[in-house]
Amino acid sequence: MKFDMNNAASNVGRKQLIAIVLLVVLGLVAAVAILRTDPAKPAGDGHGEHSEGGGHGHDEAKGHADGEHHGDKAGDAHDHDIGHGDGEHHDEAVKKGPHGGDLFTEEKFGIEVQLAEDGGKANFKAWLFQDGKPVAPTTAKVSIKLVRPGGEEEEHAFTVDGDGLKSAKPVAEPHVFEATLAAQTATEPFVFTFSKEEGRIALSDAQLKASGVVVESASAAAIRSTLQLPGEIRFNEDRTAHVVPRVGGVVESVAANLGQQVKKGQVLAVVSSASVSEQRSSLRSAQQRLALARTTYEREKRLWEEKISPQQDVLQAEQVLREAEITVANEQQKLGAIGAGSGAGALGRYELRAPFDGMVVEKHIALGEMVKEDANVFTISDLSSVWAELSIGAKDLDQVRVGGKVLVRSTASDARANGTVSFVGSLIGEQTRTAKARVTLSNPELAWRPGLFVNVDIVASEAASPVTVSADAVQSINEQPVVFIKVPGGFVPQPVRTGRSDGKRTEIISGLRQGATYAAAGSFIVKSEQGKGSATHEH
């Protein structure tokens, strides 16, 4: 068989040409299919559209062979651009809806969201669209989940409001959050994300260092629940004595002065007393009779032993001796009862002595003065221990216990001391409706002077709290307690609900999570920066 080279070449050329033509046709078909594919995007451009705070909708390429999304519609197949660190948008303008809110679209579905303020309260409002046209608000179930800088999460459900939807509860200040917008239609779910940074207080790290603002983390701590009551420092009555002469007489000398520290047994004053002179004279007479009775007894006993005198004389002499001893002991007891000994020198000399170590806090005696036996001439008090006396209302009595620990603080200075409750009265005054209590304080430096007003903090209970901040961190804005949370580039005021506080740590019941960073010492500087207008407020 002959092989025709020309015919073979001609056949090969036609086959190649047909293959090339088929490839070109297939390429054109694919190009047309790609051009006709409509990827999911916010209305107006190919980027995820910003919402109120610069967030974005979906950016998902369509045109799969099966015509469906890969995975869940709300999954990671979408390309979210959530919140710019510099607070700026992309070059493309944010697409606004007919009501002035941010418009998010995907496929033929659209939703417009707006944060609107009405009557001093801000709420989310939303309107639904299908194929670019408004639809009834009941065609989809809408909700928004907010995540605050402190980690707190909020769920906002929507209810029908006219031709649109409105969040069921207000959106609390500050309006700084990451938001996830979810819409569930009858057939499929849609999810969009956006963020908002309204009210951020711009402070660089250099400014923080220069101003002395200290940043700490919220942590668990034990909070002491205290009851603060007013009180007054008084003498420790267990260590206070009123010195009285116990005999009448004329003051011969005064050795102690007002405010002087005296020792136990030290002579304070000398009084010349006729009654003391008489008692000492009686004592000396009794002592002399005792000496004579003793001598007589010893002589009669010796004579009886020598068989010279009868035993009856010995017994009689012994009786007289015993009576004399009793008389002497009686006279000595009389002198001892008034604080006077047998004495040496003048019989009428009577010495007033200090009963213990202390200070002369009162003096009512002068040289040459005639004093009575019951006159209060000196008051001596041991000021190394004093009482803080306080009045407790009936409603607080169950929180005060004997032995309880307290902190006493002076109202006139920075002095403070720890003490214990030593007494709680069992009776309530008819007029004051309070019970008396006192705290025993050690006073070695004599800093606690009787008459000084004090505040007494009584520890009622102590319990651990999971989230606490420094007490200096809690500030007030519009009568609402806030903590300034650290965010990139500055701080935002985070409303919180506070609980117990012991002056050092404050319990945070809600509004802040453990580990959140905040402005502790120097937080008032951050608040002042907010007042200068560094924080903006826009909806």
C-alpha cells in the first residue's frame, strides 16, 4: 500500500485547526459565564461594605458548578474586614440606604442598619430589602450580637416598628463594639459584621507615661464589707482614777502639775488633817499599852513558872495583852482605810499618792486650800490605752460583735490604728435608739487624745470576688459609674455595676471581665481628656 505524504499532512492540519477552534469557543463560553456571575457584596462595589463603625458585609465569589455556597453561608468562606485599626474606611464610599443607615447586601437580600438616638436612648433600627425593593419587616428574623472591649457580650433582638425593625432594648454607652448582624429569612441565613468606635479617648503610650496613668488588669480579690460609724476617743475608764483626800484638811503642798506623768506611789500633794492626827495619836497610845501589856504578861509568866505567882495572874495578863493587840490592829486599819500610815514626823501629815502610772489629766487643788474628804482633787489616767466609743443603730447591731476587728481613723489627721471591739451594749437608748459600743486602742505614742472624733470601720464580712478593680479606677460620667478600658490608641469609658468596696479594691458585678486592662491610678486624667473633647459622639 502506497503512503500519500500530502494527504496525510492535509488530514493532520485539519484536525489541529478543529482542535484550536474548539478551544477558542470553550474559552469564550467560560469568559461569558464568569462575566455573568454576580458575587455577593454590599451594594455598589466589590468590597465588603462598611457599616456604622467601618465594618463590612460579605465578599463571596459565586459561580460554582453546583450553584451553591461552600459550607454554611455564615461560615469562614466569607471575607470579613472587621474594624480598621486606624479608624479609617477604604477608599470606596460607604453605601447608604434610603433611611440614612448602612446597607448590607448579599445575593438579592439586603438589610439597612442604623443606630439612632431617640429621647436620650440609642436603639438599632433595621429595614429589609429584596431585589433592591423594601419588604415587610416580618420576612426575616434579625438579631445583633455585640462584643464590648471589656469582653462583655450583648444580644439585641428586634421587634416590628412600623415599616422596619427596632432593637428591643437600648444600646448602652459607650458605642464601642464589634457587632455580628444575623438575618434569618424563610429559606436561608445571612450574616454581616461591623464595628463601631464612638467615644474613644485618644492617648498614646508616650502620653500615658508622661501623665502617670497606670494600666492594670481586672482580677479576683477578697473584698471586706465594712460598716463605718462615727466615734469619739475617751479615757479608758478601767485605767482612770479620781484621787480624793478621804479626810478633811488644809493643803500644805502640791507636787503634781496638770499634764504631768506620774509613777505609782508618787506623792501628789500633802494635806494637814486634824482627824489624821487624832487617829495616829490613838494608834501610838494603843501601841504603848500593848508594850506594857506584853511586859506584864512576860513577868507574870516567868513568876508562874518559878512557882511564885498563881496561874490566874498569868491568864489575866495574857487577856490584857490580846486586847491591846486588837486595839493596835484596829487603829492601824483605820489609818489604812484613809490611805495614811503610822507616819513619821507631824502627826497630821496626810500624803495623796498616785494609784498607778499615768498622766494628771485633771487638777482641782491649790496650796492653802481647805479640802473636804470627798473632793475630787486629781484625775489620773493611763493614756497608753484608750477607748473609741461609738453609737450603733438598731439595724446595724447584728454586724458588730465583741472581738471583731476594726480600723479607727482620725477625722483631723491621717492617724489610723487597728483595734478590737471590747464591749457592745445590750440596751438601746430610749431617746437615741442606739446602743453603745467601744473599741480598746493601744496608744503608746499618745496620738489618740480623748475628745478626738474618729471614724470606725468595722469588718462585717469578707468574701472573694471574681472581678475587682482598683478603687481609684471607678469614675462617674452622667452619674453612671464607669471604668476606662484600654483599647488600641487610647481608652473607652465602660459602664459598670459596682458592688462592695473596701477602699482599695472595688467589686465589679457586671460590665467587665476578669483580665480586662483598664486605667487604674490616674484614671481621672483619662476622664479629663474626655472632657476636652478628645472623644467624639456620633451615630
